[in-house]
Amino acid sequence: MPDGSLQQRLADLLAEFTRLGAEARPGSRLDQMARVLLEDRDRVKAVVEPTDPGFRVGLEALRDLFTLEPIMDALGCVDLGCDKKLVLKRLMKDAVVSRSDEKVSRGRDLQAELLTAARCVRGGMSDVALREPPDVQATIDGTRWGIAVKRIKKATRIDQNMRDAVEQVERMGGPGVVLLDISVAFNENSTPLMAQCPKAFNEAQARRLTGLVDEHREAIFGRSRAKGVGMVYVFDSQLRQTPEDGWNLATMTMDVDTSEDAKTRERYAPFKAAFDLGIDRLSETG
């Protein structure tokens, strides 16, 4: 299990939730994670053995820690559209382990939207907000952009999710992009992975993303071009253990240029530059 520094970071995250009025309720996702990794709310456990019944819950705590830290850092710069406490409570409503057979996962759907918003903040966009349609909105040089965020739990649902996403962008009435989080579709039980060679792991992750885009090319390109959407991002995030770094979150984002002409590509260039910068800055601090 992770060293004490990671467990301390989880304790700090819990304290921040409490400070903002969203203390973990007994039995909630955050509460279950805390019970495994902390002796109490202020003291971390020295070690959690693989034989511990809560070991898997502890690993999922790390997955959420790596995702929630950048979200919490950027939260003050995002217009949430409602009380911050309500947003944080909604984040924690899902089961501890995300699975492909979940019918409803509003907490992690919101988490994906907030991570996208954090990228926008880190990329220097202004007036970042959770808004529908689509899900996230932000401004670059006076232009209001929309981002439709879809968590794909099964690859067979990509076409339906793409249709919904581009229609959201269309309803906004301005330029927009689609972000497909395919992490659960690639790993249906969110199983933590071992990576003896991180470079080979990263190369395999890139091949999977490329293969998915190729396999669903008609849905991604066809749906986008039908509504004038010039950019789709495909995102994968997997919890892995490496010999050098221990447990960490392996994330990869592929941008797919769906523009049909140079004029559309030029129009999307400022968004791509800012969003890519946000991705890089989150990677540096994650």
C-alpha cells in the first residue's frame, strides 16, 4: 500500500471537505476510504496489508485522491451554479469502485466534468463554469466555448454518447468540443494494474486509444462533422503500480481533429492550445 505521504494527502483532502461543510457521512464513499487508510481523521495508518479486507477500497481512495486534488485546487475558480457544499456532497454518492454495469453514476460524472473544468482553469481560460448545455463552458479571447463530457462505460455506447454530446454543443449555439472518458470501457471493473515497464504501458495505452478511435471512426467523425464540432478528446485514466514510483495514475488524452477544412481547424486552434496547456499543467502537479 502507499507510503504515509499519500495517506496524509488523503487526510488533508478529508479535512478540506469538512472545512467546506461536506464532511463524509458514515458509509459514504469518502468515509469508507478514510476508514481503510486512516486511524482517525487526523492520523494515518502506517501500512495497509494486501490481506486487509479494505485493501481494494484503499486503492480506489488513491485513484480518487489523484483526481480530486487538482479539482479542489481549481474549485474556487469555477462557477458551479450552486452551493459548493452541495456539489461536494454529490461527488461522493457513487459506489467506491466504478464499474461498467453502473446504471447511474452521477458523482463520478460530475467528477469528470470538474476535472475538465480544472484543465480549463489551468490552461488560462476565463469564466469557467459548469453549465448545460453542454457540461462545461469557458471563454478564450472573448469566445465562449462549450465542452460536452461523456463517461463511456461500454465502447458499444460511443455512438449514442457522441450523438448526445454534439447535440448538447449545438444547443449551446457556440463552438464546442467533446471529451470522451473511456477509462471504464477499457477496464470494466476498474482493476488496478501492474506495470513493470512504464514506457511499454504508456505505448500500449496510446495504441488502445488509437484503436478505439479507428474502430469508432464513423461515430466520432460523422457525428462531429454533422454538427460542426471540430475537436474530440479521448481520455483514459488507469491506476497502476510501477517498481520505481509505486501506485500512480496513468492518464493519457488524445485529441482527434474532426474539422473538415482549414478554416475550422484555425478556429479551434486557440482552444486546443489552452486545453493542452491545462492537461500538461495538471500532469506536472498530479
